[in-house]
Amino acid sequence: HNHTNDLFERQKLMTVSCVGNNRWVDLSVFSKIIGDYKQVSFSQDYENGLKGCCSPMMWSHYGDDTKGVCIEFELDRLLEANKAILSEIHHSPIEYTEDLPLFDPSPSDLQNEVTIKRYIIENIKRHFFVKHTNWRPENEYRFVSDKCDKLSIENAVTAIYVPHEESLANRIVSKLVVGDVKIRVLIQSVLKGNRSIS
């Protein structure tokens, strides 16, 4: 969680509404507990019909400057592959807002590990599933957990997109991919006017 590219996710903005008994509230325990959460983020297909893999911005930011690959997952299959651990995972599309994410626990929320964990769970959406509107083009869907270190992708990968046929990524992926997973060349599909890439 400390390694996101969003400044406000990397360093939570927090106010403590009041400090009881003239004591400073120690936020180190809160920081450690919130730091135990891991996340994995995906781009969804866009409402206008554009597939998530076709966003030029996403390719430039996250696709190794268009030298990488994009792995397409089917959400229902991803959930099915992880059904044994779903009770330990929070997942949802990101909500985008004009307001900067601000957290305002009371001193009683920060008394000890138990109250801090309760505060985080009660405010899980605000802590992990709300971002500023500047990030809206990511169209993000996120999985978060403080208990699970990984997600199974068994039977959930539906395609792997490479930027162009002659790319190093295509040559590497072609050697690694087996089974029913399709390798699709992104540029050719887009140039042919196929916004949905079949």
C-alpha cells in the first residue's frame, strides 16, 4: 500500500478531531496496521465500450511505456478462483470524488490495536476504494486484504494483449502462454477500428 503512485494513498491525510486528556495520539500503530493491507488493482472496460486494454494513458503509465503486456481477466472467474478466501478480501470498483480523501478518526478509534482495526473495517471503503477524480481515467477495480498475500488467477485469464506483433513482449508471451488464453495484438486491432477487440 505504501508503493502506490497516488500521493494521497501513499501518505494518508488524517485529522484527529480532538485529543483527549491533553495527550498526543500515537499514529504509529495505525500506520503499521493500515500498512499490513495489500492491494491489487485492475482497469475495467469503459462505459463507452472501450476495453480497458485500449487506454493509451494506461499503456504509457503502467505498460512499460507500451513495451509491456496487458493481461485480461474475467471478474466472475477471478472471484470463483478465490472463493475460498473471499471472506478475507474486500473488492469493489473505485469511487472517484472531487474531495481529497481525508480520514478523521476520533481518539477513541485510535486507543489500541482492536479499536484501530475496527475503525479501519468500518471505514474500509473510504480508506481503500475512494480516489480523487484525477484518477478517473484508470477506471479501477481493486482487491484489498490484510490477510491474503495473493490471488489465484486460475482459469481467469481470458487474453494477453501485446502492443504490436514484432514486440519483444509478443515473442516472450508466445513462448510462455499455453491453453485457451489468446494473445492479441493491440495496435492491429485498434487500427482496424475494433474498439471491443475480438
